[in-house]
Amino acid sequence: MTKKTWAAVLLLTFVAFILRVYRLDFVSLRGDEAFTVIFVQRTWDGLWKGISTIEPNPPLMYLALRVWIALAGQSELVTRFFSVFFGVLCVPLLYRLAREMFVPLPQPSSASQGRERIALFAAALIAINPYQIWHSQDVRNYTMWPALSLLALIFFWRWWNAEKPQTIDNRRQTRHLSFVILNLSLYILATLTSLYTHYYDTFILAALNIFVFAFALLGRRWKMLARWIVAQAVLVAAYAPWVLFGTNRITTYGEPSAQQSIPLLDQFSRTLASIVLSDTVPETLKAMLWLPLALALVAILLYLARQNRSRAAFLFLYIAAPTLALYAISIGRPLFLERYLNGTAPAYYLTFAVGLAAMTSGKLQTTNYKLVPAAFGALFFVGASGYALSNYYFDPAYAKAPDWRALAQFIHARQQPGDIVIQNFTEMSPIYYQGGTLPVITVPKSYFAKSADTKTLQQFNKDYRRIWFIPAAPDLWDPDHFVEKYLARFDDREIDTRVAEFGVQLYLTPRGFASELTPLDAPVVNAVLDGYRVRGGDAHALRAPRGATLPVVLYWRVAQPIDRDFSVFVQLVDANGRIVARQESAPADGTYPTSQWRAGDLVVDAHELKADATPGTYSLVAGMDGVAANVSLTQVTITQ
């Protein structure tokens, strides 16, 4: 390895680092990231139980991240840097794997140069790949897994190459055997770390076994095969206890966001397009380019098979075996996501690197336009990466998460003692960004509300003064809007606004509005108007400019059930009894008709009355339509 090559690898590693740390903490942590950060900080007992029964991944990443957070903290920058480290490490590791794979024997200068070209192209492709950059800025295990898998493959190829028959004396034979056993042992250790990072590394292990058994049997290399079988027995002995007794996730897990029973060709095309182009390009572009990419992949493998059958077979199995395995286990079970095959991504980059290297070699060059094919190939990958990264870094439509940080800052600036945050969908990001300053609770606990959820909200009304509510996007969770309807009926909404992509509401509970209302004791039908308030105004000296909106809140205590539906009105009445302004609606924003009121309810009924009257003093009156008894609330002075 020359000084120029070292410099090139270092430069590519530096480029990978810059691309992965750029705007590292610009976007909020998405839900899975926030969950991971919170999850690894559980008690040891809680963490082990969670790994065994909740999380779909083995323990190594969680343990490593736990140590990292304990040392460096839990900020977005620090936690994502954990993934950055492994994402950057993949660059020199893939370079090294390519060099180990394509060791030329004998080693003429041209073959050595071809190996260097493949290795450098592969390192360059993974360095600038937007899919790998995305995952390098994501607090999950999708860079740690490829990095450890690459390390295992490096030792695999060092062992494989050392197993080739050689004519050497006894002394050198002993040293050679030690080298073989050392690399096979290091392969076992590295493979175990990869297996304990992601369960689907077993698919890569299966590909290696097919490769070794096929070529060992064809070559009648019995000693090598025996050593390999021993290595597999060690792996099984070290991994099987965890799979059999440490977790139940392998047999029971199904990812809610994943898909099932996807046709094999669709799985392959989607995986290929994502790994090469990323998910930050339009789906139409991915649909258009996957087939040319697939044809190029096949052509390169056929070309390589003519040059080196074993390397072509290895790359084919590296891609095909995990793809087929994931297809098989996702039949009837939601287990397919493109990122679940990210451990095989280096195979794609290696294959395309072989093609780029071939286009720069004398074998595929034309006399007059030697580098045109390679230039077009390199331009495609650089251009595709630049486009996808531009979308990822700067286009909000491709942001990996909504602006949870801004939402938390909005609540932080206005929170008070006695507040609680409720979300009606399962999301960990609000918990992370609240940082323990306020409790964050999910209601309902499942997709549809149950009676226990009503009791939970009733208890919150007793225990807290104010409720911050983050409603889900329509139909994402709580499709019947159970939480919002409950709060509209029994709590007094103070804020209803949008922050970034979110709606956010603030409600006063009965504990909160009890001191704010002006008390009354006015029977109307089978209810009693307990009191009222005009938000933002002095009930005893109420003034409003002409045309302003008066936010009037009525508080009804239900004495007995009401057998029909009444609409409720608030109105301004002049000295002659003439109505000059009126607003009428079903109670609680139309969500709680009077025929549904239950004895003992305290119903919060908000109205927006537009004071469209000439300047003067008027009576503010409330009542139920069709009922003779109206209730005079206060006097209102309308000004110019």
C-alpha cells in the first residue's frame, strides 16, 4: 500500500466524516431514536427485560450505547455521533475487505493496481452514499451492524486466502497454520459481535456457509472444511443460548411499520434503489432507475465471473441469500423494511466498484475514449448522491423527523407547576425533549379507546391543573378523537395553535378553572349553570371594542339526565330587551349534546360571541334555546 493510497483512503474517510457530522443535530430525534436513547438508560433489570421482550435487536448495541451515553451525555449530537463513528469506520473497512478479497496470486503489477482501484472505488461509494449517511445520523444499529460485519468478512477472507494450498517447509507450515487459526478465531469473534448487533446477520452467515461448502467440496479441501465446521460449531454454541433462552423476539416480533408478503422482485428492487439512491429521492426516480441498476449489477457479476468465479459467487451470495431469507420470513409476517438488509449494502458498493474499476482498465477501454464509461459511471454516483443529500440536508419534505424540539420549546416557555402533557399516539420524542420536566402520557393506550382510558383522563382532571394535548395526525391513532372530545367536554381550552408541523392545545382542568370562573347558581332544565368566565376579561368591568370576539365559557353541572337536545346560546341584550348579538351551538363544540349529559357531569361549554353592536352598555345573557329561563351573566361595554 503506497503513500498515495494511504492518503486517498484517509481523504475518503475524512470526506465521510464531514458528510456525516454536517447538520448532525439539525433535525430532531425521530421516535425510534428517542426510544433508543431513553431505553438504554433504564435500570439494568429493565433494560434486560426490554431487550428480551420489547426490542427486536440483540443486546450489543444497547449496551455499547449505554456506556457511550454514560460517558458523553444524551444530547442529539452526542447520541448520533455513536452511529457516525461506525458509519465512518465502514469506509476503511470496506477498502480493506476489497483488498483482502481481490488478492492477486501471482501478483503482477496490473492485477495489484486493479485491486487498488476496486478498493478505492468501493470506499468512495460508501463514503458518499446518502443512505449510509442517513443511517450514520440515526441512533440505531444500522451502521454498527455493517461495520462489524465488514470486520468479520475481512478476517474471513484473510483465512480463506491463507487456506490455499502452498508448498512450504515444516517450520513455515507451523507458522502458516497459526496464521490460519488466528484469522479464523478473529473471524469468530467479529461475527459474534455482528450477530449480537443484528439478528439478520445470520443471513450473511448463511451466505458464507453456502460459499465455503460449495467451493470446499468442489476443491476437495477437507481440512479447510473441517476447520470451518468447527468455527461454525463455536458460533452456534456462543449464539444459540441467547436465541433460545435470552429473547422471545425472534418468534414473536412483527414491526408495525414493516410490510409482509411483498413479492421477491419488489423487495429486491426497493432494497437496491434505497441502498444505492437512498430514501431522500422521489419514489418515481427510484422506480425509474432500479432496473438499469439491477442490469448493471448482473452485468458486472457476469464480467467478474469470467475473471474470478469465486469472488463473483461470493458477491452474488452476499446479496441474494439475505434477500431471499428476508423474503421468506416476511411471508405472512410484517418484517420487511429496506434497512433490514443494510448489512448487505457493502456487497452492492463492492460490485459497482468492480464495474468502475473494469471501465478504467485496459480490458474495457476503447482507443479514443478510454475513460468515458468510467467517467459516466462516477458522475452518476456522485450526481445521485449530491441530489439525495441536498434533499436530505435542506428539503423539509425529506426531514427524518418533525420539529419535536420546537414543540418542546413552546411548551417549556409556558409550562407551570401542575401541568401534564398528553399525546393520543405512541411517540417517544416528546418524552425525550421534555427531559423529565413534565410527565408525558399516551392516552389511549391502544389504537382505540377503552373504558380504562376514560378513568385515566378523569384522574388527570383531579390530579393536575393544566393539560397540554398533542393530537395525532388524522387517523394515525385514536381515530375517533376520543381524547380531544373528552377534553372539549370537561376542560377549558386556553390555547389551540400550531407549532411547526404540530397542533398543540392547552386545557385548564376543573382544578385550574375553579378559581377563574365567576360563580352562579342558576338552574336551567335539569342542569345548573355553576358559573362562567370571559377569557382575558374582567367579569365585573367587561369592555370590548366593536366587532371584537368575546370568548365566553359556561360551566354546567348536571343534576339529572336531560331527555332532549338543547342548543346553548350567549347573547348581548340592550336596555330595551333587544338582542343585538347572538351565538348559538350545541354544547362543547357540538361534541356533547344535552341528551347525553350524565348526572354529576361538569360540562365546559365555550362560545365565541362577536360583539357586533353600536357602542354602549349591554347585558350578557346565556341560556338554552326553547327554555324561558335565561341567565344574566354581566354587563358589557362596547367601545369604538
